Amino acid sequence: MRLTFINGSPRGSKSNTAKVMDYFIQGFLETPGNSCEIQFITRHRGDLNALAGIFSAAERVLIGFPLYIDAMPGSVKEFFESLTPLAGRCRNIELGFVIQCGFPETHQNRFAERYCEKLARRLGCCYMGSIVKGGLEGMAIQPKFLTDKYEYFFHALGLEFGKSGKLDPVLLEKLSRPEHIRQEDLANLIPFINKALWDDQLEKNGVLDRSFDRPLEP
Ligand SMILES: Cc1cc2nc3c(=O)[nH]c(=O)nc-3n(C[C@H](O)[C@H](O)[C@H](O)COP(=O)(O)O)c2cc1C
């Protein structure tokens, strides 16, 4: 089986998208005969038509990107628009997406997921589904018990996909948890996130006491 993975993160090879998809691809390649080509949208920004050409010649494609302000990054939207001439002509391509974001609730990604499903239909592709996950902000500094989970599920999804060509719905559902966070849990979570992501860095730089400064206020 031949897979083309298109990474749409503006952070390219250093992105969270790349990190989690490395686990997926490792699992995918465990089936003998499978191969994977990785493309980065950032490296094609001067000529997105070349990437559209790679897309149109592919068999199975996964396009991965983070949420930037509730939607796909501008460079990903630009790539999608470059596929316009292919509308209705991609019957031989199986297309899926990897959509992840920083905030913990996976639900935030569901609107972009619906857009992606519609895009696949309009291109005439067979839609394979989407891997959707919240909570990846600051992945590099998250505790190991959280990142182990990403490694396990992305690897397992890739392994299954490598054997069957399908995204396992049970694994997709388990990975996506929590879909929503209850208000009472949020009250405990927010101070934890503030400390781990922001306050620790402010403290390291000796400016924690200035975290509420408003330098631009007249
Ligand atoms: C400009 C910008 C906008 C973002 N907007 C959102 C957002 O609307 N919702 C969210 O949950 N995370 C948001 N994030 C966090 C990213 O989605 C998150 O860190 C993601 O894992 C980054 O993936 P990447 O490293 O593959 O680019 C934003 C990050 C940046 C830099």
C-alpha cells in the first residue's frame, strides 16, 4: 500500500502534526510492502501546483494540520484552493485528514472535520475519515503519561491502516477523548494548564510578577 502524507503545519518537520504522524507512519510501515511519501506544504508555498500534481497522482492521501484560530492555517487553505481544477476528478484517490489542536476538547476540531469531508466529496475522492484530536498544545513539555497515549493510539491507528487501508473507528473514538470537558473539570484544569504552559516559562524568565502587565494600554 502506498500512502502520501501531506503535513500542513506551518512548523513543518518540527510540528506536533509531524510528531504524532511519525508514530502513525511507523505503525503503517510495519506491514511489509507498504511505503510512505511525506510532503510539507511549507516547502511548496512558491508552487502549490507541484504539490497538487503529487496529490492527483497519489493512491491514498492523509492531509494533516493544526487548528489556527478555529480553522486550518492559511497555507493549508491555499493548498486546498489550488486543488480546484481537480474538482470531481479524483475518483482514484482515497483521502483522509489529521486535524489536531491545542485546547483539550476534541470537539473544537469537528467543524474543520466537516469542511474536510465536504472537500473530499467535492474533489470526487473516496473519503476515508479523519483522525481528530485536541490537547496537543505544548506537546514537548507535557508529562509522559499524556504523550504515551498519543504514541500508543497513533501507532495503533497506523498499524491497522497499514493492514486494512481503513481508519479504525474504535481507536478514533478512544483517541478523541475528551470530546467535551465538563464545567466542573474545567475549573481544575485551567490552573494546571496555566501553570504548565505559561507560568513556568514566565517564572524561568523571572517575569511571573509581570504576567498581567498591559504595555500597550494608553
Ligand atoms: C496562531 C495559532 C493559533 C492557534 N489557534 C488555536 C485554536 O484556535 N484552537 C486550539 O485549540 N489551538 C490553537 N492553537 C494551538 C495549536 O493548534 C497547537 O499547538 C497544535 O498542536 C500545533 O500543531 P503544529 O505544531 O503541528 O503546528 C493555535 C496555535 C497558533 C500558533
